[in-house]
Amino acid sequence: MDAKNIERLLKKVKARKIGIDEAMNELRFLPFEDLGFAKIDTHRALRKGFPEVILCPGKSIRQIEKIVDSMVKRGSDCVATRANEEIYRAIKKRHPDCKYYKEGRIISIQKRKPEIKKGLVLVVTAGTADIPVAEEAIATLKIMGNRVQKIYDIGVAGLPRLLAQRKRLMKAKVIVVIAGMEGALASVVAGLVSVPVIAVPTSVGYGASFNGLSALLTMLNTCSSGVGVVNIDNGFGAGYLASIIIGKR
């Protein structure tokens, strides 16, 4: 949909030939912006409630800068994941209001504070080595306007650590469980609670963990009800999904 068609659509709304809802539905499918090396989905926020997110690995700093510049110019919020400090410093020079979640490796530029959602999201890890993935999920959840708490290092190798946190588990509306090795923690947590559990396998573990594949398969094969599984090390995806769920509850 080009500028002429947008103008035509607005005239229809003013003339009351179509309603606001119908106009918004058409606007959801506006075209992308073509930068040559990237095609920015400029109206993803209309369709999904959150703008397109930049995955930094594989892109040059200059490419990331151009994408960020384009999004900010349009008045869009902007989030970049898996961003190192070099990328952050480059973006900070151009956009001083950006925020860096160092442990979660996420850069965000938010023009408007998000409305805080009702309900608590609890992020849990099996071990300390799983914390970087957890911090990515936590940063995502905070950017999307969620109340978040965390509990680290309560894996099944020391079950009393988990059972000692039962009251906190029961207060959550959604729980994100992050575990490497055999990935059993998600099944145990889901067996204790009645809320949705989002399981995140991590690439933490010895040789036979196959860089997270063992944990992924364990989580997919869980016999506990109410468990959804995202990909290996995908803290962002888990946080995003938890935010959507909490917004519906």
C-alpha cells in the first residue's frame, strides 16, 4: 500500500464509508521498507503488538545502525538482541536514549513506556550457567511491560532447593524454566503448578548433551501438562511468548 492508497483509505474513513476497524485491518498489511540488505517490516507492531526485532549476529555494525535509524525515524520502538558492547557503543552515539541490558545482550529504544501487565512472570534456571539465557528472557519481558521475578540455580540435582521455592512458584501466572544438561527441571516445575510453563533448553552441558539437543528432546517429551518449548538458548522467544500469554490472562 503506497502513500496514495493510504490517503484514499483515510478519505474513506473521514467520509464514513469504512469503519476504523476495517481501516486498521488494511493498515496491518502496509509494505516493508527496503534498505537493500534488509526489508524492515514497518507495521509489525500493528499486527503483533510489538515491532520487528533486530538479531545482531551476522550483521555488520553499519547495517544495524541503518536499521535502527530507519525504525527510530518512523517513531517506532526498537529492540536489538544478541548485541555486544561494541554494537551498543555504536548505537549509543547515534541514539543516546538507548538502554543496554548487558547480561541479556539486548539494546532497546523505547519512546513510550509500556503499560505494565497484570500478573507475575517467574523466570527460573536450573543452574548458574543458564543465567545468560534467563537474562535475555527477563530483559524481553521488562521491555514488553511485564512484572518479572527470578529464581536461579534450583535444578533437580538438588531437589530441596526447588521445593523451598514452592510458594513463589505458586504466585506466578506464567513460569519460564531454563535448563541445560538433561533439561528435567521444566517437567518437575510443571508437575507442581497449574499455570503455563515455557521451557527453554540451553546449550550448557557435557558432550552427550549435544549443545542443548538432549535438553530440547527431554522438554519436548515431557509427560507434564501445560509445557510449551522454544528453541535452544532462545530466551528472547520465551520472554515474548510469556508476555503474550500474560496479556491474555
